[in-house]
Amino acid sequence: MQKIPTNSPAKPELPLNLTGAHITAGASSAHRLYQALCEMIVSGLVKPGEPLPPSRTLAKQTGFRRNAVVTAYERLIADGFADATVGSGTFVAARIPARAAEPKKSKVVVEAPRQGAFALGCTHIDQRAVQRFRAFVGRRMRAFGAEHLHYGDPRGSRELRAAIADHLLSVRGLRCDPDQIMLTSGTLHALRIVLSAIVKPNDQVWCEDPGYPAARKTILHCGYRAVPVPVDEHGMRVAKGRTAGPNARAAYVTPSHQFPLGVQMSMPRRLELLDWAKQAGAFVLEDDYDSEFRYDGAPLMSLAGIDHLQRVIYMGTFAKTLFPGLRIGYCALPERLIADVTAARAALDRFPGTLMEGAVADMLNSGAFAANLKRVRKLYREARDALAGTLQAESDGALSVPVPSQGLHLVARFDPSVDLSVAAEAKHAAGAEGWLLADTYSRTRPLPGFVLGFSGHAVPHLVASAERLARESRTALRARGKPARRA
Ligand SMILES: Cc1ncc(COP(=O)(O)O)c(C=O)c1O
């Protein structure tokens, strides 16, 4: 290497600063020394071409081992901050990279997920299930081997897909081959992948109105036209869909437990929806997000089960049956869509990671999943009863609270004549989380009320919060000169 000419001798002591924002606390001494040397060089405290002290001298100055100094110098040289010449020592490089601008503090505020009373999406995972899951994850990590080192099937681990196929048959009456199942990182991810395979940008997609706002956002975000289709006590009004979105190629529905209203799609409506799909050459995306939590009666057959997976794509998630942080969901595909959806998945993000999938398969196959469900279903039923009972008793007729026979949320409504702002005021005054029912509507005239989650919240907390919400609902009504009356 060419020696850089310099007239100045090495400084007797380098002006090193080994503390401060440029130093990573807890990093190795070599790394901290490297950071201090970089800072000194880019801030001009030593000039290009100046010699750096021999490693032994710098070790003495800093109290670090000589090895650490040698490592720091090697990294400086590799990164272009210094040059070395055999026999002559180490020098600051003739040209050094410009100092990187301080990263600006972002002004974007990302709201932390809410977990207060009535927040939706909270779940309780039983301690016994946590222990089993930990043990399964540990076992999978210890067995980590060749199958995890390479690119994998865009549909994810076959083992978990097979376990899901068994689960769907036993609890949802849905018969499918593991090859028809694709693992995703949740329902919205499944929605995005499937839509990208079956519709084109700008195509119409029917959505329930009111409906699940997150799904609607995904549809819009992907560049499709979300067509709001009203919902009544039988579910999505298919005839309205035919007029509002005559060219739609897909419909997103929650037939087993409509989100948020909680109605179950009637059999005539299901058949009408399937007829439309056949005639239009369209597909129905069935979001079966909470069917594992059925409190009364036998589980209902899924829409995909009735259709034998011809025109319906079934979407499920472990976000509620286990926990949202797992980020594992799945879809079951009609045979005719497997190739296109698999290609769409490969183009989007190749394939899902397989380590956690093994542990979830263990949960399902060992019975730990079913045992957890049985335990938490009991807790959620108690939470549902406590919430509905308190709201009914304390709102003095201001709120109507149908008790859902399934799911993890309920809807509490004012009389339809009540102004929407009453619900907003009461929710704010009570410091309640959950949603305003009106926020789930698109085009249909919204109803005043609340969407309240009860899963994953302690019963005493739910009861106290429900008392507050009921009280504030009565107060907000009274302020409008409206007596509380049966909603
Ligand atoms: C209607 C509906 N579908 C699906 C989900 C789950 O979505 P993901 O699997 O993407 O977490 C939720 C979660 O709250 C939901 O309310």
C-alpha cells in the first residue's frame, strides 16, 4: 500500500471521546474504540494523512487490550477511514467519507395499540398454554436443521397445513387437502394475497356496510374499489350488491358472525351469494375470524363448507385462538386457485418463516390448542355475560345490548333516532376504548352505539368500565333532553 505523505508526527495523545451519543453503551471495547476513532476523524480532530499512534501506545492511553486496538484499526482500514503501510504504521485516510447527517427524529406518530377497557383484539392466553407453547418452540429450536435453511413452499409448512386441515374438518365441517391451505401472517395478509391473484387494480370488491374497517382499508390500499353493500338481519344484501357493484369479481364477508353487528347470514342469503358468485365468475372471501368462540349451540357450517370450496376462499387466524403477536393466519383455497394464489404469494414475499409454524402444529396436534380454547371460551363467556348484564342493568333502557352467541365483542346501541354525537360524547366522558359503531359504516346511515371487546379483559375491570359507560350514556342522552328509553 502506498504511504500517504505527511510531515506531522503522531499526536502524543489522541483526542478520543469514549462516551457520548456516538458510542454504543455495552458494545465491545473494540467497537467502542472504533466508534470513538471514527468520530474523531470525521469531526476533523485528526487530519487526512496524519499518523495514528502505534497500537501498543493507544492501548496504554485507553486502558484497552492491544487486541481491541488492532481490531478497531482493522475495521477503520476496511471502512476506508484509515490506511496502513507495513513498517510505517496506520494513517488517517487521504479522503474520508463525509460525516453522516444526524438522523432526524421522526414526526410520524404511530399510535400504540390500545388495551384499555373494551379494546378489541385483546385475547387471554392461558398460562398452561403459554408453557406448552414455550416448550414446543424450545424443542423446535433445538431441532433446527437443514429444512429451515433454504427457501420454502410459498404456502408454508406442510405439517401445519395438515394440522389446520384436520382442525377445519372437525370444527368447521370444511373438508380440504393440506395442499389447498396457505399460511399467511394474518387475515389481512391472506386477503391481500388472494385478491392480487383474482382481481385486477380498480376492480370492484363488495364489502359489508357496516363492516370490518381494516379489511376495507386493505382493499382500498391495494388499489381495488371497495363497494359498500348494506347488511340486514340476514347478512349482506346480495341484491343491493348486484346493483351497487355489478362488475365485482370478489366479495368480502363475515357470514358466521357479521362484524360488527353479529348477525349470522341466513341460508337463503348464503345460497343467493353463492349463486351470484357462480353467475359472475366471482369469488367470495369468507373471514371466519371468531367461530371457535361459540357459546350456545353447535358450531355452524362455514360458507366454504356449504360451497365445498368451489367459489369461496376461507380465511382463518390464530390471532384470536392463540394471540395476535404470533402473526399466523391461513386461507383454504378452491383447487382452481391454488396455482395462481401460490404464484401471487411467491411474488409478494416468497414464503413464510417455518420455525414458529412447527410449534403451532405441535399445539394443534398435541391437543394443547383445543384445551386452551376450552378454558378461554369459558372465561370469555363470563366476560360477555358480565359486560352485557352490567350495560343492560345500568343504562336504564338507554342502550339495547343483544347478547352475542359467538365472538369476542358485542354491540350496544342507542335508539336509532339518537344523534351520533351522543355515543361519541359518552365514550369520551367514560374514557372507554372499543369503537363507535358509526365508525364501521361507509355509505349506509350509521346507527348510534358502541362496538365493545370483552375478551382479554378482567371481569371486575369490565364491570366498572361498563358502569361508567352506561352512566355517561344516560347523562349524554339527558343533556339532549332525551329520556332513556328502550333502544
Ligand atoms: C373481522 C376480523 N377479521 C379478522 C381479524 C384478525 O385479523 P388478523 O388475522 O390479520 O390479525 C379481526 C381481528 O380483530 C377481525 O375483527
